[in-house]
Amino acid sequence: TRGTDGTLDLTGATAVKLSATASTISHNIYNGPNISITSGSTYSKSWFVKAGTYSKVLVNTGDGTNYSAAVFDISGTADGTATQIGQNADTAGVGKSKYLGSGWFRVSLTFTAGATGTRYTVVAFAGALTGNVFNGYGDNVWAASGTETIYIGQPQFELGPFATSYTPTATASVTRD
């Protein structure tokens, strides 16, 4: 379930509060399928995330067959790397997290696409920090208690080997100079 409770992200925008349901499903929020990718090209996606009552976060991109996924621990205040990377057809997956203050992290996933097509982009709860089994979208299915919450904001998807600084957009793509 997604909603808001007035929590702001670090840009001052209202963050989305993602709440898990008490069931065995993939607990996520999709942003797509509107991202076109080209086989052999390297992409980076990132989100601002903050733990609510839960601190295991999954970011992924997939089309039902090809995917990349990274799991992060967003408890504490340390920068880090993904605790688990999952891929099918994609290669060179790298997950990084950067602590930004006030409980917020910027998590990023960089991968080289194994196939041309259109992808969903996702931020989700991870069932565990390691040992997750991913489906063709890069999601994992697990049993939540229904009390888990995280906050998310400012997704960014870009061509390149690392996530660049956040670039606000309203309704159209923005190109850096």
C-alpha cells in the first residue's frame, strides 16, 4: 500500500510511505513500464529511501525475463554496498548506498542491459538482506506481517556507469549540459 503522512524527503518533496500488507507477495511500488533500454548499454537507477519500521530495501528493474536487483540495509548511518545482487541476462550489477542525513539514504543500482526492451523500475521491501529468490522482474516474494513501512522519493534512471546527482524533473526528461 502506498500513501503519504507528511514526511518530506531531502528535496522538500512529500515522500511516499510504502506499507506492506500481511500476506505472502512481492511488496513493492512500480514506476513504469516506461523505461526503454538497449542491450549492451550501462544504466543507473537510484531512489531516496528512509526506514520507517523496516530497513531492508530492494531496488530493481525488469521486464518479466531480464532483470537486475540489489538489496540494501538502510538502518544506521553508514554508506555501503548492496547485501545481495540478482541478475538474469543483465551483467555487472553494482549496488551502492550513501547516507544523506536525517535517516535518508540514496540507493543506486548500476547494470549493463542484456536485452533491448522496456523495463519496469521498482522499489520494494526485501524479505531478507541475503538469500532472496528473484522472479523475472527482479521482485522477491515473502511473508510480511503488515507492520513494515519505508519512505521513498525522487527516483532517477539514467544512462551511465554511476548515479549522478539528483536532477528534478516535472513532466519531461532533462538532459545535463
